[in-house]
Amino acid sequence: MSECGGRGGGGSSSSEDAEDEGGGGGGPAGSDCLSPSPAPATASSAGRLRRGLRGASLMARQRPELLCGAVALGCALLLALKFTCSRAKDVIIPAKPPVSFFSPRSPVLDLFQGQLDYAEYIRRDSEVVLLFFYAPWCGQSIAARAEIQQAASRLSDQVLFVAINCWWNQGKCRKQKHFFYFPVIYLYHRSFGPIEYKGPMSAVYIEKFVRRVMKPLLYIPSQSELLDFLSNYEPGVLGYFEFSGSPQPPGYLTFFTSALHSLKKDYLGTVRFGVITNKHLAKLVSLVHSGSVYLHRHFNTSLVFPREVLNYTAENICKWALENQETLFRWLQPHGGKSLLLNNELKKGPALFLFIPFNPLAESHPLIDEITEVALEYNNCHGDQVVERLLQHLRRVDAPMLESLALEAPAQLPDPPLITASPCCNTVVLPQWHSFSRTHNVCELCVNQTAGGVKPSSVSMPQCSFFEMAAALDSFYLKEQTFYHVASDSIECSNFLTSYSPFSYYTACCRTISRGVAGFIDSEQGVFEAPTVAFSSLEKKCEVDAPSSIPHIEENRYLFPGVDMTSTNFTGLSCRTNKTLNIYLLDSNLFWLYAERLGAPSSTQVKEFAAIVDVKEESHYILDPKQALMKLTLESFIQNFSVLYSPLKRHLIGSDSAQFPSQHLITEVTTDTFWEVVLQKQDVLLLYYAPWCGFCPSLNHVFIQLARNLPMDTFTVARIDVSQNDLPWEFMVDRLPTVLFFPCNRKDLSVKYPEDLPITLPNLLKFILHHSDPASSPQNMANYPTKECLQSEAVLQRGHISHLEREIQKLRAEISSLQRAQVQVESQLSSARRDEHRLRRQQRALEEQHSLLRAHSEQLQALYEQKTGELQELARKLQELADASENLLTENTWLKILVATMERKLEGRDGAESLATRKEVRPKQPEPSGTPQLPGSSPPPANVSATLVSERNNENRTD
């Protein structure tokens, strides 16, 4: 194409040269020669531009001052454009240069300009370095400054404390570190680090963590210190290394680094690392070879690091210890913000929270030792001898030397000769069968411990097992319908086995007596009080009973003075109850706010508190703040929670009753005043509401009018905010608003206002009058029972028993049908499993075919894209050839026209030349009249002939 364009251009340029060489005589001929060639518009515009630039350059040479003026004018226009289009003037004040964050006398090196490179330089020359990254404006950084100074003042001779301002925008710390919070504490032990500290910003905790980094391994030289190490509540990892052969035995540095890795992954330092160099001490924990690592666990089998399975590296040792550790209890350290820490722990089951004042730097913690002893006994389900030895060590009891703490379970000692233990008994007064019955069933419940199930006790007097009696009571209440009898003076006894042990059975001897005698027996025994209800319909005053509770054995411990009921009954309790507790410790010096929310008193001298939280049961219990937090009270607290009928009262959180006025139309009830208001000697109408209940405020005027219409001395209108006040479960409601009516003489028979009835003043009055009518009370129906009444009652009991027997038979038939259905379902499930396996195999085959088809599809797609690209490239080249051919055809057409024109002109000129030649040869003759004469015709010059010859040559070449 370019070559073709060059040749055409050459032809036209030669024509221009011929035109210039033609002079004035050849002007018409030259113009006729070039007129058919069209001049392109782009060439003319380019020529004008070149001519303009030549003129400008010529003028600049002649007058240089014009060039300087044009340059100056252009610069002025650019500056004006910049200032016009730019933003408004910057009004931001630049940041002030940073100042020192710590005082000059502080032992902390303050790099307030963010000199991170200098901090890295000095870190290489120190063994232990603490880097404190802060922001000067951060309130937490300001609060932690005094704690860092206090810790540095105690450790400055051993640790280098460096504070770095990581907020100054010109410092390297801001450019290289990207922290999302402040302050940040990094510790380095020589070349190992960083170890980030995330604990409380308290001087004692920071110092404790720094000392752990300084000394990650604890040297254990004696058996007493070994027992201290193993009896600690934190998991322990022991390494045995012989230093006699070399100053640094093989594997020691790896074990040392693994302790630092543990601190890096767990800033609380829950796993402790110790080193044994004595061969005899190492044998006690089954370590024989130098370089062995031992993980101690109290209840599960202790482990030795498997070097044949895992590589002996610091990361593997740390990971192995953290994955296989066994903790008695955990320390919780909430950071104060939104967190799921407590929620995640409470989901695991009932939790025992112990708030104690804790000093991490103290050498001994007696209260923690007692808690550790409680945790060991609570979880010692199998009476492990190693655990017993550790318990003796915690109690500081002299015991024989520890012979072995081997990994294998110790052999059980042979059982001593069995003896028969004396039974322990408890008097139980059953509730009446009917409310109008004048009789009580008084039973003496005894636990008979046979020779097959009782081991000798350490005390000489008969020992009453707390849990055996609790289990007896539980089973007895489940079977108490068997012991209802008609009034009789005979004593009937019945034996039944416990569901927990086939070697023990219970004996219940029951007697039916009158209520007066039962009350006398109860007053004499001082054990259980039976509810007494007034039956006289002539009484005009309300007699209200105190709320009765289910009797429990805990109330009768004074019957067996001097017996240590916790030493034998508490051991292994976690395995004998379905309410196993997870124990958590919190530092009351830091987290007492959580204790106050759980029910601890806000003003107390000793910040010790215990609470059990059971999320599943939506309840929590607190240890009496008047009792000291110690081993005995803690064991009793856990025991009372673990029994089926727990004597613990659910702790109810309520609003302060002092903020409500005493004299008011509507009495405001709180958790503390609920019983006082509801059980008073008059009718009580109670409204349940909450501030978020939109419909509740619309009832205020109705209850105000009701309170005005009813006498205040015999009727009380009250309300309670259930969003701020907890109530016993039997008085809770599931919808708001709800109205309960407590009649004067029947407090135990409260009535709920119908839900489908509108709450209006007339409806409320009808509801109150209907249920407060003395004629509808069961007291008016209470007369002295006759023989016919007693016989009818016996008939009712027999009918009830026969009905129960029929129901049992129906249940058995249903169970058999369910068993048959279960067999059918199992067969169907087996066939379904076979079908599922077949479908899975088909699915895998289809997936393999699908993957093959997908790969083939991808190959075809790639081939298609390749061919498409090639076709596009070929089409582009064909298009270029077509365009070139079209241009060539156009040029060829124009050349043919030009050649034809030139040939006609040459023929005319040849004819004229031949005629002139004849005229010169021949004598001049007169021209014939028919020959036309061209005016002004002359022979062509020689240069024109040469031009025509060259044009013909060019035409031939083009063809």
C-alpha cells in the first residue's frame, strides 16, 4: 500500500516539475496536464500550516521581542487558570509537634516522635524489652501510663521499658504500624517476639506477665516443690533435662521456646512450664530419657510428648500442651466492652462464679488453695490416689513420701470387711389428699444400707448420707400416692429400692392421724411444718398461711453433730448429678461490678462473692453474703444446688421499693414487697405490666376508678413492673397485661382474669364480686367428715387406682405398638440408607462425568476462541487487501484517462510534425481549401516530447 502510494506520488511530483519547467509558453499545456489530478484537502491544510509556521519563525527572527511577549502572556494565562480553578484557601492548622508523654524522671524511655527504628536498634542489645505503643489523645493510654511507670520502677534494672508515640504522622511508627486500638504492649525475649499482652492494664498484672516472660520455666529441685507444681490449679508441663553432660542439653532451648510460645498464644499464662534435672524426681512422673516432656492432668491420664509421632519443635510442644490440657477452673477477664465471653461460657452449662480479691504477685493464695481443693474433690469421681495425695499436700497434712505419679492408673486397694451401717431416718408429713380432709399421713423415711453397699466410715457414730437421704426423698415423693390411707391407727410400712443403687433400699412407715396430732408431732420434732388452714366459715377475718416449702435433709444437719458430711459425700459429686458446675474465677478488685449485677452488696468490706448461674433454667443462686467464702460453705452451696429438690432459693432481682410512695391509690409492688402485699389479710387485685407494653398505660384510668370505688381497708389494687422485678415461677405470666386476683381467704387459689374478656370497670367489678363471694369458698363446704364421706373417699381412691391401672395398660399397649413401629421404621431406614448409598455412588459417577464434560467443554471453548481469533485476524487482513485493491483500481482508472488524453494530444502533434516536414521537402503549395487550419499552432517543443515518453513508461510500469 505504501509502495503504491509512493509511486503515485512520484508521478504527480514529476508532473509538477514538468509544469515548472514549462515556463510561460507551456502554461496552457501544463495546466491541461495537471487538471485531472485532484488535490486532497489534508495536503492543502498541511501546506497552509507549514507556511504559517515558516512565516512565524521568520517574524520571530526579525522581531524577537514579540516571541518573548507571547511566552510571558502564556505563563500569565496559566497562572490565572490555576488560581481560578483551585480549591479554597487551606484553613487547617498543622499538627503541633509532639511532646513527651512520660516525665523525664520516669524509668520509661519515651520516643514521643515515633522513632521506631531507634527502638528496634536498642532492642537488640537487651534481653527483655517491653514496647508500649500509645496515642497521646487516648484515654486508656493515659490511664495505663501510671501503671506502666509503676511496673517499670520495679523492673527497670532487668527490663527495658520503651514507650513509642504511634500517632505522630511524621513518625515511622505511624507509617509502619497500623494499630486498630491503643495502647498496645509488646514484649520481646531476646530475638523471640513480639508477645502481645492483652490482660488488665494494672501494674501487678503487667509485672506478673513480664516476670513470666523473663522466667518462662520454673526450676523444680525437690519433691515438695514438685507437689506444689502438680497440685496447682493451672495445667503443668514438665521437661526433664540432664545438665551434667553439657551446659545446654539437647532439646532444652526448644522446650524454653515452647514456653514463650505458650505465653504468646495465651496471655493469661494458664499452662505453666517446669524443668526437672534430678533423675529420681523425673521417675516420679514417668520421665526416663533426657529431653522428655510430661503433661500433668489431675483426672484423665497424664501424657508424655510423643516424639515418634510429632516433630520435637517448640510450636508442636505448645500446641500439644494447649490441646490436651485439663483445667479445674478458669480465670475470666472481661474487657468491659461488648463481648460474648460470658455468653459462650454460660452456654456450656451451670456456672459457679467466684469473685475473690487476687494479687498476682503474692507468693501464696490460701483462698485459691481452698477452691482448688474443692474443685479436686468435686471432680474426683474415681477416688484417684494421686489426687488424694495432692489434696493432702494442699491441706498440709503429713503423708508418706510420694512413690509414683505414673501414667497408669494405680491398683485399687482390696475392700475391707463390710459391715452393716445404721440407717438414718427423716420424718415426712405428706400433703392432704383433699383440701377438706382432716387427716395427715405422717411417714418415717429411713435409708437401710445393707452390707453389700456400705463401706466402713471413719467416724464411730452412725453416718447419715446427705445424698442418699436426698435420693430417698426424691423417690418417696414420686411414689407418695401409695401411702395415702383412710384414717386408721395402724402403722403400715413399705420397702422400695433406690433407682441409683441395687444394694440400698428405703423403708417408709406411714400412719394416718388427725391434723392436730400432726401439728403436735411437727412442733415436737421441729423438722417440718404442715400447713394449717382455718375451716370455720363463721370467721370474718382472713387467716393467711405462711408459704410452705418442700422439706429437705439439709435442714436437719444438727441432728448429727460432729459428723463430717462433706468429706465423703462431696467427693466425686460432679459425676453423680446432671447439674455439673463449671467453675470460674474473677478478680473482685477489677470486676466487682459484675458481682453487684448478680446480687452482691455494693457496700462491703471484703469483696468475696459466689453465685451459680443456670441459663437453661433461667435462674441463678447466690451464696449468703453473711457467710464467709471458704471450703465448707462452698461445698454446702454446691451440694444444695446439686440435689433434685434444691433448698436454694432463686435469687430475685427487683427495683428499690423506697422510690415508691407508701400512700397511693394503686400500690406499686416490687420483688421485696410482693409477699407482703399479696398475702395481706384482704383481697388483692394485681396488674402485671411493663414499660414497653403499649396497651398497659391505657388501663391506668380503669384501675384508678376501681381503686376509688372499692374500700381501701378491705381491698388492694396493685401493679408490678415485671421487666424490673423477678417473681417466683408460680407467679410469672406469659403475656401482658395480665390481671390476677388473690381472694382474702384463699391466697393459694388465685384467679386469672379471662383473656377474652375486655378489661373494663364493670367487668372487673363482676369478676371481683364473683370470686370474692364467701359462698364460693371451699371453707363453707368443710364439715366434719362422716363415715359415708370417708367411704366415698375410699371408693374414689380405688376408682382412681383402677383408672390409673387402665391407663398403664393402655400405655403398655402403646409402647408395644411403638416398638413394632420402631422395627418397621428401622427396616425402612436401612432400605433408605441402602438407597442413599446407591444414590451417592450414582452422584459420584455423575460428578465425574460432569467434571470430564466440563474439561472437554473448556477445551472446546479454548479451541473456539483460538479459531475465532485467527478468523478475525484473517478477516482484518482481507479487509486491508480489499481497501488496497480499491485504491489501486481508482488510481488505474485515472491513469488510463490520463494516458488516453496524452495519446490524443500526441497524435495531433505527430500529424502536425509530418505536415511541416512535407512542407519543407516540397515547394510551397497552396493549401487545399478543405484542410482546416489551427490558429496559432506550432510544433511541440522537445521537452514536451520527453515528458510524454516518460509518462508512457510510467503507465507501462503501472500496468
